[in-house]
Amino acid sequence: MTNHARDIHFTLNGRPVSARVESHLDLVDLLRRLNLFGARESCGQGLCGCCTVLVDGVAVSGCLTLAQLVDGKAVATVEGLDASGALSPVQQAFIDEGAFQCGFCTPGFVLMAHQLLRENPDPDDGEIRDYLAGNLCRCAAYPEIIRAVKTAARRMRETQPA
């Protein structure tokens, strides 16, 4: 069996990147090669959300996405949310509300919350639960996560220009 490697070019957290990738390499493993460790493989089946990455602004399971498929696309990881040097409102709210225990699942929740608030700037508890249903927290920090999303939403609305 031959391994078909090819060069891909994409934008990673706002910066152009080139990489040579094998046909079987998934996005989480490519990110690890690039020294980004926020997206984490846990279940390997796209069921837990720990490996969430945004590709062209849409959340995907990094463990199920072949690296070759991001050629020409924009990839954002949790590390890229604080590009200005300051934490994003979602990241800060997760800290302020203690919306994590072990932290393993937190990057996936943060990215999903970021996407949710782009789509719905004022979600209620049920909408938050539904949107984050694909992310699992083994430490059961769910009440704190919901509070963090609501806190981030409020702060983002308050800082929006009138």
C-alpha cells in the first residue's frame, strides 16, 4: 500500500501555513505537528467535541477531518481566539465562571460557544444546551458552562457599537 502525501496550503489562526500531509492524517494530528495542542482527541469518533476546530468558520470534529481537506481553507483553533493578545470574551467568561474542572474539553466548548454567539447573540439556556449537545464534559461542569456562555453573550452585547 502506498502512502500518498501532498502539500497543502491554508490559513491557520490568521497566518498562512504550508504542510506536507499523508492521505490518512487527521486535522488534530496535523495541528499537533504544528505545536497547537488545544484541539484534543478523546473519543476518536467525533462524539465528544474535544477536537473541535473551526474550518471556514464552521465547527468540525478535527479527529474526523482529514488534513488534506483544509487545503485552501481558514482554520481557527482555540489558540487563535486571542490573536490580539487578550482573551476572547468567551475565553474570559469561562475563566470567570469557573466553567471547567480538568480543562480537557474546554477548548471544544469555547469554540462551539464562540460559533453559537456569532449565530445567536442572546441564547437562552435551552438554546445553549442544544447547541453544545455535541460536546461532553466528563467533570460535569455544565451549569458553569451555561453561565459562561450567558456571561460572554451579555459582555459581547454590551460592547457592541450602538
